[in-house]
Amino acid sequence: MIKKSLFPVLYVLCAAALFAAGAPLAKVLLESISPLTLAAILYSGSAIGLSVCFIISRVFLKKLNGTERNGVEAPLTKSDVPWLMGSVFFGSILSTIILMVSLQYTPAVTASMLLCFEAVASTTIAATIFHEPVGRRVWAALGLITLACLGLTYSPGSEFGLSLGAAGVILTCICWGIDCNLGRKISSKDPLLIVLAKGWGAGIVIFLISRIFENEFPPFEIVLPALFIGFMSFGGLMMMLYFLGLRGLGAARASSIFGMSPIFGVVISFMIFRDITSGMFFIALPLMAGGLYLLATEKHSHLHTHPAETHEHRHCHDDLHHDHGHFPADPDADKHGYHSHPHTHSDLSHTHPHRPDIHHRHRHDKA
């Protein structure tokens, strides 16, 4: 029996595996589809697939377990709109366009390894701007990953001494780092609604851009697999799993675990393209492996205080933080013990292993 505390980790790992498959498969499609058009189709696939899931959840979920989705997940509110719009722009529109263009000039194995830099970008932003606590072990891990990425972007024959395609993948990761930290502000809300908004928003905007700059549209037999890959790896199912993990791990930890995606990506890329491009790969690989090991084995536990607060999110009552009472109007829990409603936390101080999730965003003493 898997412990509930491990579910967020498993969600992010599954998201990492799906995401890792996206880059090499997209590179295959780029042989037949232009970058902007492919980006539009990928996010359209995400939006269409999730729309079907949304309709099914609305129509059939209550019949299956007697609980409305609105009673299990917290709805989006007006205050969430700015964070959602920023997430759509950086995490879906800008990042996808840059990645599709960069993949044309970057070997699949190299691109897969460079995606590790998303952990560096996300954690640095989380620590410096949002003040998430990050220990020396995590910084050491991110240092190793950064060294590996610098080695992979180095290109002696290029005008600036670096591969512009590889630099584009790094820039993509920075966009995702921004998106990850914007997403944590709304990670307690219904992930299906969030990813639907990201899918339709990015799909429509990128499609309009592609129609302005590109005239040809690929045949249906090419569009169909692109739509499927979009649903599985670009937004869609991948983002649903990531949001479910993010709410329980915090931006820094979720991005660190998600940073393991290059392990899956390298394997998939090698299986498809059989290309190991340079000796730098064998130098970067152990650096990244060491960094990922430090991230995966990092633990955090100390005496901390939860201030009194009132908020709404999906929760259950067999953890250490939800012992509140209920009113008759509060929704019943689903078959797994979860429901969502506004609730109040009292002051509480205790010690246990934790991550910077929505209940553990406290500051830390230097000691």
C-alpha cells in the first residue's frame, strides 16, 4: 500500500516521464510540421483532450461516487486571474514557441539533458523572489546541474562560443521556472480548470500567430499524432499530474523532482535517434546524475509554526493539519476522503518532515 505522502512525488515523476517523451517526439514531427504550427497543434491537443475529461467529470463523476467535482476541488476566483495569465504566457505560449524553434538546431539527447535546467531556474526564483527555504544540499545539486548545462551549451565553432539552439532550450527552462512559481499561487485550485485555461489560451494564441507567419497546414495523418502527443506531454495529462504534485511539494521540491525528466528523455531520445553528439555528453551526464541524486534524497524537518488562517483547497482529515469542524452546507468527502470548502486553521507548532507546500511556506532562521 503506497503512503498518501508519496502520491505527490509519484504524480511529479509520472509528469516528468510524459514530459520527457515530448521533446524527442516533437523533434520527429518537426520534420513535417513548422515550429509555430506544431506548437499550436500540441496545445490544441492538450485543450481538446482535457475538455473531454472535463465533460466526463462533470457528467459522470457524481454517478460514480456521489460527489460533485465542485465539492472536491476549489474553484478559481478573480484574484487568481493575473497568476493564471502569467502562467499561460510564460509556461505555455512563450516557452513552447522557443522550444519548437530550438529543437530544430539541437540534438534530441542534448535537448533532453538541458531540460534539467528547469530545476535550477525554478528553485532560484522560488528562493530569491518567493523566499522558499533552500538548503546547501539543494544549492550544491543545482550547481552541478548548471555546470553540466554550461558544458552542453558550449560550442567552440560557433560565433559566440555557444550553441544558439542549446541556449534556446535554456531560455525555455527559464520560462518554465517563472511558470512554476506563478503556478504555486494557484496550485490549491482545481488543476483541471487551470490546465484547460492554459491549453485553450496557448492553443488559440499560437494558432493565430502561426496563421500570420505560416501558410501551409499539415495533413490530418500528421496532425492526429501531434494532437495526441500534445495531450500526453505538453500541458494535458502531464500538467494535471504536475499540478497535483505541486500542491503537496511546493515549487522548489516539485521542480527538483521534475528535473529528473532528462533521465527519461535521454533514454527515449537515444532509442529514437541513436545520437550521442560529443564527448561533453559523458562529462555532463555524471554531473547531472549527482545533482539529481542530491535533490531526490534531500530531507527537511524542524520545529515550525502555522499561523491562524482561513483558505479553501482540496484536503482530507487524516493528516496533521486539518482537524476543523464542519457545517451542514459543507460538501461531503469523496470515496478517498477529500473535499473542498473554506476552513480555518488555528495556531499550531509542531515538528515533522515537510516541504514548502501551501501549509509550509514559513520563513527559517539562519541557524
